[in-house]
Amino acid sequence: MLILKSFLFCGIVCMIAQIILDNTKLSPGHITSIFVVLGAFLDSFSFYDKIIKSVGGGALLPITSFGHSLIHGALAKANEYGIIGILMGMFDLTATGITAAIIFAFVFSLIFKPKN
């Protein structure tokens, strides 16, 4: 049952993004940013943790989980180190993903040529 809940949660998030993309003039970058901010907002009030507990790992796959990770790490480090901990914690949980994105973007920019 948990697998079905995870699948449905990811599917619903993707369906909402596709509906927004098809019916508005927002670009995929705008939609991605909206979902990151939505995940951060939900984690600020501990709603995203409840979603993760109910649907499992399916809540950790969509882009909303990146916003969740940013805020979750920032709040954890802010309790420990104060105001400077916000910046430390933001990149604590997301450093691996950000580093991988930078490295892959660099490697692919060397391999492929942009279209005119």
C-alpha cells in the first residue's frame, strides 16, 4: 500500500506541474521554482514531514523535496549555531545534489554543442 501511495503522490505532483505548464505561460523554470518554494513552505510548518511519513519515499522524489531539504537543514543548524547556522544548514543536506548538478552540467557542456 505504501508503494501505491508513493506512486500516487509523485504522479499527482507531476500532474499538477503539467496542468500549470499547459494552461499558463509559465516556463518549466518558473514551475520548478514554485514547487521548491512550496516544499520549503510546507516544511516550515512541519507539514512535509507528515507527508513523508504517510507516503514514504515517494515524497522525497519530486522537486518539492529539495525545498524541504533546504529548510529542514537550515532550521536544524539554526537551532545549533544561531543565525549563521541558517546558511550552513541550507547546504548541509543539499550539497551532494548541488555538486552533482554542477559536475554533470560541466561534463555535458564539454560533450554536447548548444543549438543555435
